[in-house]
Amino acid sequence: NMADTFKALHPREYFQRFVTENVRPDGRELNTFRRTTVNVGSIKTAAGSCLARIGETSVVCGIKAEFCDPQPASPNSGWLVPNVTMSPMCAAHIRPGPPSEQAQSLADFVLRLCETSGIIDLAELSVIPGKLCWVLYADLVVLSAGGNVTDACVLALVGALMNVRLPEVLDLTDENGDYQPGIPSVAPDATRPLTILRAPLAASFAYFDSHVISDPTVEEESLAANTITVLIDEGSLLCGVHAPSPAQAGQPDCALASASQAVVAQCITRARQRSKELLTLLKTALST
């Protein structure tokens, strides 16, 4: 097949011919996101879970709740500890062994999101101030990396946190009202959800020859000059713009350095619409 041969020999030129016609090799227009689905609560052993699929990319997040001692710096709060794993099966370029650069970059991004976005009220995780609290371990596993893994990770994390149900802790004091150390007992049938203070959702874009491409595939990410991820919350407020360094050698260190303000503004506008669509998806999944 002549087209396949040309694509293999000249991938950039092949892609360029499509983009100039405002279409992509997979038939999507430049500003179209792939089909997205969410499935919450499917992991019965977790306090909360969510499977997010964006096109060929799928990420599952399971949240485990355990008791622990509060941190001395924040005795009246619990913790939220995220972890991202890219299994060797999720993509051909992922090898067994230590985490890949992409996995480490994703883990750093998710950690920063948890620390700075204020998705949940950590004070709600306090059981006995200064003595006992909940720690939520949010384990994200990339099952299939078909491009734009960042958006799927954020969607799975927020969906899982929305799905969390914590059991009510039974009285931990003796007859004198003093705290009794030990493993607390819980009432498994009496559970409560977390209060979601903010629901930041991600929309990622690739920048290719002055064209902004929504929801890039793996091939599009590899050909693009850079990628930009925009985080928008449920009130359409901007939570942040993340521009990882491009993987291609010779590209500027920061994607924002080569992307004009007009490009970033265009991405923010598209991200606001995308955020509304994702929030509707989550609300529908949580109500069924």
C-alpha cells in the first residue's frame, strides 16, 4: 500500500497533508476528542474506583483507605497519596523494570494536582485530631496508553474520589472519655462520601505547525512540537496549564515557550467545553 509506505518513510509529511485539510488520519477534525467513557465503583475491594477510557487509552484508579497517625505538621488532617503505574503491557515502548520517564512525569503531575488543587478537604479525613486519621492511597494503573494518558489519569482520579465511601468509625474512647489506641472498629454498613471541594478535569492538546490538535494519539504526540494540558474545574475556572518538556531533541525545554498566548487561549476555550462534557459523564456514571 503506497499510503502506508509513505507514512512509514515520511510520517511528518503524511500527517501534515491531513492537518492542512483540518482532518486527522483517524478521521477526526482537529478539535474533536475521542469517545470517552467512565465506569465507577467496579472494584469492590476499594473504597472508591473509576475506570476511564479515552479512545484507545484506559486508566483505572482504585482508592484504598487505611488508618494512620496524622503528620505532625497537620495534626487535624488526613493524607491523599497518589501513585501512577504504567504496566509493560500498556504500550510497546514501555519496558519491564524501573518506572519509565513518562510514568515518572505522570506521577509528578498527579502528585502536584493532589497537593495544589484542593479536590477534597483533608480535614474530613481526621478521625481523632492529633491521634488518628484516614490515609487514602490512590493507585492509578495505565492499562492501555493510546495517547493523552494525562487526561485519562485525571478523569479516573477525580471519578474515584467522587465514588469513595468511608465507613463510620465506632467510638474510640473508654468510659472516662480517653482515647484508646489500637485498630479502630468501623460500621461497614454506615458509610459517608467525601466532600468534593473542586473537580479539576484535564484537556490536552498537541501543537503541530501552527495547528492546535485536541486529544492527541501516540503518533500525534510523537510528531507534535509540544503538548499542553489545561485543567478546568466544575465552575469553569482555570486550575492550571501544564506544559511538559517535549520528548523530541532540539525542542525548547518548555512547551509554553514556543506556544503563543493566542494558542494557549484557544486551548483554554476548548478545555472549558471539554470539562463540562466530562463532568456530565461523571455525574451520569455516579447516579446509576
